[in-house]
Amino acid sequence: MSTRQRAVVAAATWMCAATVILIAGCTSGEKSAVAASASSATQTNPQIAQGAERFAVRCARCHGPLMEGIEHAPPLKGEAFQAEWNGKKARELYKRIISTMPQDDPGSLPEQEVLVITEFILSAGNFVLPPVSKANDLNAITLEMSKPL
């Protein structure tokens, strides 16, 4: 990986980590407990941190570095994202990613990479997700927002 590519990955990773904090929510200008826990999760959960890095490399070119969505790729944050996934099994998002992404080479991402990307997206989307070690763990998790934005 070139120096320029490393710099881009580092910058995108930082932006994604900052997004986790922002998406988690702030009220009345004060950092909420949810924002603090999301920031803490990114710093202490290596899988979420790894997911942020992999998202920056694999997903940000279409979904945007701040997960805002670009052209045909939907946003992976905000009310519409939360409404679509709230109440569903976490495995459904994993299944969509592993079978349809990236758009130019569907199904080419390794299982473990999709797992950490899924964890990162859900964490950034304000969903509570316990640590998981394999995709089958996601079958037992029904997505519930930790706190409405």
C-alpha cells in the first residue's frame, strides 16, 4: 500500500470514527451517554475499529466517508436507515452485504471482513450490538436502536 493510500485510509478511518460519535447523538449541545458509549466502543472494541477501517477502504467510495450515501448507494445512517433495520435480525444486514457488495464485484468480500463492517455500520447507526465472533452469532440478535436520534 502506497503512502498516499495509507494516508487516505487513515483519514477515512478517523472520519468514520468521528461519525460514530456524531451519529450516536448529542442533545442540547451536550454529549449524551450513547455518544460516549459509541466513542468508547470504537476505541475499545477492536472489531468495530477494524470495521471502520474496512468500511473506509471497501464501502466509502459508494456510501460516502460519512455514510451519507452517494448517487445510487443509500445512506447507512439516519432515520431512514434506522427505520429499515430496526426490529430485524442483524444477520439480514450481513447477508445483504456479503451477497450484493461491492456493487462492482458482488460476493467477493471475505466473511470476517463483512462481519466487522456489519458491526461498524450497526454501531454507527445507533444499534446495540454485543460482540460477535462469527456470522451465525448475528442470527440471535434482533436490532433495536439504543436511543432515538
